[in-house]
Amino acid sequence: MSTTTVTPLTTADAETLITAARAAAEAAGVPVSVTVLDAGGHLLAFRRDDRAVLISGETSTRKAYTALQLNAPTADLVDLVKPDGPFHSLPTALDRPLLFIGGGIPIHRDGRLVGAIGLGGGAPEQDHSFATAALQELAR
């Protein structure tokens, strides 16, 4: 049995993600908050643009946490928690800061979950696209 050591997400990785996400959001003219969590759900980096709505700090963090805990982009989970969805009670069943709005994406390295990024401040589709752009930059 072989074990593979996966390099954890570093603060340098988190800074790359924040910079890339903010650049994508800036190009779209959208002030945002960006949160990066490590595999344990601990804050690695956070940045809120001066003009971003205050709640975006909380929503970016909750989106990252949700993507991490469920190992799925939050955009893919929205329908699951609707009243007729299979996980409709999940947002209120647990005492956890879950948020099922697009903008959170898990981060994988060598097939292993190493963290998550969350964006808040734009429309859900925009936040998702900014997070995706950040992950593409990290993969370079």
C-alpha cells in the first residue's frame, strides 16, 4: 500500500487565489470579498474590497465553508436544498454556517481536497466565475 503525500494549501497559494479572484472581479467592475480556507476549514486568507457590501465578507466565508464540507461547488448544490430537493432541510438542520449560493468551490490537489475558495459581492454566477478564474490561475 503506497501513501501519497499531498502538499497542503499554503498562504502563498491563498494569496495567488485572492489576487486572481480580485483581478477577475475588478475586470467585471464588481467589488467582492474573497475567502480561502484550508482543508480543516481554517482561514488562510481573506480580502474585502473597500466598496464591497459588508455582508459579502460573511457570504464569501460561508460559501467557502459549504464547498469544503460538501466537497462540491456551491453552484451545484442550489437545487438540492430547494423545498422539493433531497437536502431541503440541510441549511437549517445543522448548526453550521452553510450557504447554498453560487460562489464557493472546493480546491483539489492530486485528487485530494486541500481547501476551498468563496466569493461574495456579485451575482452568484459572477462569484462562481471569479472563483473559477482564481483556481485556473493557481493551476498554472
